[in-house]
Amino acid sequence: MKSQELVKFEEEYSESSFWDKVKKFAKKAGCEVIEKALILYYVAKDEQTPPYVKALILGALGYFIAPIDAIPDLAPVVGFTDDLGVLVSTIAMVATSIKEKHKKMAKETLAQYLECDKEAQ
């Protein structure tokens, strides 16, 4: 997904919707998807993150939250593959803004929702 396509999903993002989605779908989405979403969330919340990076992230998180996406999240096995692709692509685009503290906060929060194999993270 191109950066300009991501930004159009920014309207779908709200903090409460993000946390509702994480809480409701954490087990179904799995460790990898939720961890990537949390990393992006914490980068977006960081005051030092540039506005254009925040816009890309909010677009990706808006896509994650959106009830309608390329592959419905309720579909068994493949429901979150499109979300994972968008999250991974966005992480690649904003990699220079991701700090160790963001990854650490994501892992700590992830542990509240899922038991993940430490080696898989």
C-alpha cells in the first residue's frame, strides 16, 4: 500500500477504536500483528515523531481498525494477513523513527494481552 493510500485511512483511527480492536482481536490476530500495531502506536504517541511519520502510522492503524479491508478479519487463518502487510510496510517506511523504547513498550503491553514466545518476537 502506498503512503498516500495509507493516509486516507487516518480518519478511521481513534485511540479508543485502536484499543477496542487490540482487546477484541488480540488472540485471533496473534503476537506478530499486535506487536507491530503496538510499536506503531507508541511511535505515533511520541512527541519527537515528525508529523508526516505520524500521518503514515495513523493511516496504517486506521486500516488495522477499519471494519472493511481487503481480507475480513473474521476470516479464519488469513483474516489479518493484509493488516500485517500494511503494518510491516509502514514499519519499513518509518524505521528511522522507531526507537528501542517503542519496541520495549510494545512488548510490555503485548504481554498483557497475549502469551508470546520470546524467540518469536
